[in-house]
Amino acid sequence: MGKKSIAVILFLTVCFMFLTGFTYSDERDRNTTAYVMYVNDVEVGVLKSAAKGLSIYDEVIEGVEHKYAGQRIYINAEVYFKERVVHSGQFTSEYDLAGAIQEVIEVKTDAFAIVINGEPVCFLKTYEEAQEVLERVKNSYRSMVEQSENAVLENIGFKESVEIKPQTVLYSNIVDVDKAFKIVTTGTVEVEEYEVKEGDTLWSIARQHDLHVSDIQAANPDLDPEMIKPGQKLKLQAPKSLVTVVMREKVTYTEEIPFNTVVKNTSDLYKGEKRIEQQGQNGQKQIEIYITRENGVEVSREKIGETILKQPVDQIELIGTKDRPVARTANRSYTRPSDLTPISRDGVEMMPWFGGANRIFTRGSIAKVTHVGTGLTFYVIRYGGTNHADCEPLTAADTAVIKRIYGGTFSWDRKPIIVQVNGKKMAASMNGMPHGGYSIRNNSFPGHFCIHFYGSRTHGTNRIDPDHQAMIRIAAGG
């Protein structure tokens, strides 16, 4: 090896040793032993002096005690140190150390937990506040019964196991009465909302969030599914109460007892005739039931009592059994009077049927009749009837006039008429429908029709027909 090469090697070796010794000395001078401070097992800072760390720790604790002055609190802040060799630039400032200590210390206090099925759901400062929350939950349903006039609340409670228990908790976990009420009635899960975009439908929104359309409709009960629009906010799930309020209410109400109808045969009436001998009256009973509701929704009802307040009165109906007499004129033909001049309305009386018209217009009497609306005039014979006059057209020509009054047909419609018997003009009402028995065989009217007078009644129900009475008033000029 040449002298030149040896010189180069020696030069490099000296440089290496020089540089190595310089670097080692620099690192040794820049690294130092420090104290790593821990609070509640969390590293909060690196310090040159443990005493300094304890001093800052004491200041933080003193600040916390001042903040919660007058309140019973428990500060959980276990502190210890560990030695560590660190770079001189890694020390924590006093400001950052104080902030880190504040973040990890635990401030606890005595509270009262509302516990549902063994799980605490919220914490309040006092037992009275926890009671107030539970009473507010009950009251939101209790008012439903108190506003009802016929219901009395028997008892109210929770379906779940609900307790109030003392517990030491983080001070930050304490909530006020309003917040606790919301937690108990709507749950602890935040309700997610979705903002409707252009082109969205309930179906597409439900599919996007793995829901059913019915889920979205339940969460938004006032929603019109055909009217959603961009920018509208929809809840994606319905709030769920953590408790079920169970109410049992006693309800008292009255109910009608329908009357029975008793049918009796009587020979005082002709076959086909019916009369009410005794008007039926409904009775009344008082019923008591228990209704059970869960969160306001009825789930069951139980009948517990029934008291008769008023007995019903039977309705007695008389049915005629007497055969109608065969008219001696059944095979005779009546001659129609020639006077078809409409009856003048002068001197028309609203004659009562009972004790009046029924004695003037007797069975077998022939009467002249004029329709008030058209002036058409025809003749009739009283066939029978007790509560009103059952009549027959005297001839086929008279039947034709009746059909003209009703537009060419027979009808049950009421029409105002004037009936003249022996010079007496009486306001009346008729229908134009053949029914029941009859005695004249050649008048083209297979039956009889009804003429009512003031105060007359129907045969079937023994009641005044208001439509007939209205026509009578028109006929009388009212």
C-alpha cells in the first residue's frame, strides 16, 4: 500500500472518531430525566419537577371545588409520576398541563336514578325531581280520563319495573326535569331526520334507509304521502317511549232497552186493519265497565255491572180478525153525478176527523172531491176505515181522473183536496194507490185509497201522518 493511501485512511479514521465523539457528547447533553404525570391513569404531561406538577394539580382541584362550592361532590383524581428520559424540548407547559388535568378528573355527586327494568336511564339531583318526572309521564295520560264526565280513574302505573334509586354519578350526567321527561317518553336514541330531495318518493326514501314506507308514515303521522316536496324534513323513525303507562278506568254510561211488541188479535177490527192499543216505551239501564289502556290506547274492557233504571213498556198492537161485509152493491154500477164543477174554496173548513168529519162522511156516503192543484173533480164512496176514511172511486171515469192527477199512474204521494158531503166543504188529503179491500168491481180500481182529515191517524201505527196534515193545511188555504 502506498504512503498516499495510508494517509487517506488515517485521515478518514481520525474524522470518524472526531465526529462520533462530538455526536455522542451532543445527544447526552440534550436528553434528560423527566417526570411523566398521570391522573386517573391518563398521561397529562411531562415535567422537569414533580413538585411543580403537584402544585398545578392542587390549583386545578381548588378551582373545581370553588366551581361547585356549596354542593356535595366527590373529586376522583388519582395522581402519580413515572420517570422517563426525554428530549429537552418535550416538556409540557403549565397551561396545557392544567387543561389536561381538568379533562381527566372526574367530578361525581349523589343523585337519584330513574331505573327501568333494572337499567338506569337518567339521573336527577333530588328524589323529588325524579318523582316529578314520573308523575308528569302519568299525567300526560291521566288527563284523558279526568276530562271525561262518565269515567273515574281507578289506578295508574307502569307496565315496566320503574324505580328511583340513589346513585353516585358523574356530575355531567345530571339532567333537569324537562330533559329527563323527554328521555323517558321518547327514548335515548336521537331521531334521525332526512331532507327530501328532488325526485324522492316515500318508497325510494324507505328503500335507501332499509325501512318500510309504513315506518316513515308512523314516524310522521301528519304526513301526506302524495305531497312530499324538496327541502321537507322527515323523521326516519318514531320516538319510542321507555315506559308503558297502564290505566284502569271505571266508565259508567246509560243505554236504552228496546221495548217488545206484543201482537193481539181483535174482532173489533176488520182483517187487514191494525191499531196500537198501547204505545211502546224504551227502558233505560246503567252499565259499568272497566277499560284498560296502555299509553292511551284501549287494550281491554270488562263489564262489571248493570242496573235497570227504567223498565221498558211493551207496545201492544191489535190485529183485526173480523171479516169485511160483502157490499150489497158489489155487482151494481154507480151512476156518476154530472156536476164536475170544481168545489169553491170559499167556506172550506179544517174539520177534525174524530167527532167531526167521520160523522159527516159516514160509511157508504158519496162525496164530491176536487184536487186543489188542478181543479180536477171526481166522486168517491166511503168504503170503511176507523182512523181515517177508506174510499173507492165511484166509477171507472172517476178512477181515470185520479190517475190524471198523478200524471197517468197510481201513487202513494199525498195531494191536497176538498171533500164536499151534503154541502159541507172539508179540507183533506189523499193518496192515489189502490190497496186492501174493496167493494166496487167495475171501477178499474182494485182496492181502496185513503183520505185523511185534520187529526186523523194511520191504521197501522195509529199515528198522525205529518205529510197528510201538511196537505190538509194547504187545502184549507194555509
